[in-house]
Amino acid sequence: MYRAFALILIISSLAYADQRETLVIGVSVNTSNERGVGYAMYRGIQTAVNKINENNENGKEIQIILKNHKDNPDRARDHFKEFENIKNLVAIICGDSTPIIQYNLKTLKDINTLVVSPWAHIEDEGNSIINFSINLSERTKIILSNAKSQGYNNIALFTEYNLLGIKQNTEISTIIKENDLKKSFESWLHRGSNEFGLEEATKHPVDAILITNYSIPADRLILSLSKNIDLSKKPIYLLLETPLKQSTIIQTKNLDLREIGIKIKTQDSNNPLYEEAFQLAFDATFLIYKNQIG
């Protein structure tokens, strides 16, 4: 229920932009340390914005206004007040520091725009502060909307064969049906197995492939798809919690791999928290824009 309310807030906030060409997102994080969480968040937002502006799906572009609060709560408060007066502001993204957000809760709630906090843990969510972590359902809706818009009506679905995977399969199957699409084939990821039923899949109508995982890597499946004459030509949508190895991506350049977030290592490549910050900031930016253009 809260997720649905969050999306309503996003849509109503972005509708305020009144179809103008440039949408503005204010970002206040600590970018002083290039190995820090704040900088990873900024890179995630910037990468998402670059992709959005390159595609430019409806003539609108996003402009980032970046402020460095340097872990100073008063400085962050000044940034939030500056953002409030910016024309065509559709959202504020912050949240690399929980104390800063807690300190400025009242200020943020008084601002008449959406505030997204991808990283900080907020005890008082309020009516406009969204502690953001995009879930499987929301990502699936975005992906299937894209598939449907391009005429991909028959979806081959691959999920893990475990309790979580079965639950994900049921959830995704429901969303496929709600979008008037057809699950034309389904198969499972088994740990350590190279059997994915690809030959059987070629006997069914397949316009696009959707792969999701949580703990079982999808690398073997992707490598097998790249060698399948028929399926390698299909767009492959990824909903991966366990990302592909870089070697897999290099070996499968013939595939059309598509995903909402891009798992890019930050400078401190040994710290998965920074990668998570990048991913959350990327997904938050992307979902904001996707809901704005419908």
C-alpha cells in the first residue's frame, strides 16, 4: 500500500512540471570523497540521467542540480530550501547520511515536492519522504511496459527454482497477464545446472526473454542463450540481484541485454555498499522519469 502511495506522489509531483521540456532534480549528497557513498549515489543519478537524455523519449530532459552538503546538516537544509524555489523542480534526491535526513525532516516535509531518500534509514516516513528501494514488482512493470510498447507480446520467463524463485515467478506472471501479454514459456535456474530448456523454448512463440534471480547466478543461462541461433536474436530483459560477471558480458556481446539499473563498480570496487548506493540512486532516478512519461 505504501509503495502504491509512493508512486501516486511521484506521478502527482512530476505532473506539476506541466509538460515543459526540462525537468529538474535537486541532489544534495556528500561528494567530497570519491570513494564515499554520496559520490556513488551521484554517479548513479548522473548515469541514469545520461541514459534518459540520450533516449529522450518524449522531448523532455532531466537536469541535475548538485550540491555538496559535506556532512553538514545546516548546509543540507540550505540546499533543500534553495531547491524549493527552482522552477520546474520535480524531485529532490538525498539520503547518503541518515543523521542529515533526520535533522532536516521538518524542512523536507514542508517542501512541496517529492523527496526521495534511496540510502538513509528514516524512522518517520511522513507524507513526502520516501525511503526508496525499488522492488521487483515495480521494476517488472517498467520492463513489461517497454516490452509491450515495442510489440513483444510473448514472454519467455526464467526464474530460480527455490521458494523465492517460485514466488517471483507467480508475481511476474500476474504482471504479465495484467499487461495483456502472454507467458509463452517458462523455465528455471538450478544451481550448478546447465539445463535451461532452451531447445523446448524454441518450439514456442518468443518475442522477448525475462530473467530474474536472487542468489543463483544467471551467467550460465546467458552464455547458453548466446549460442542458441533463435533465442540469441531476442531482447533479454534482466531483473538480477546477483549481477553478471564482466567476463560473461564480454563473451555475449551478440545479445541484446536490457535492464533498468546498470551494475557499475565504483572506485572502491571491494565495497558492495557503494555499489548498492549507485544502484538505488540509478533506479530512483529512472523510476521517477518513467512514471512521468507514463
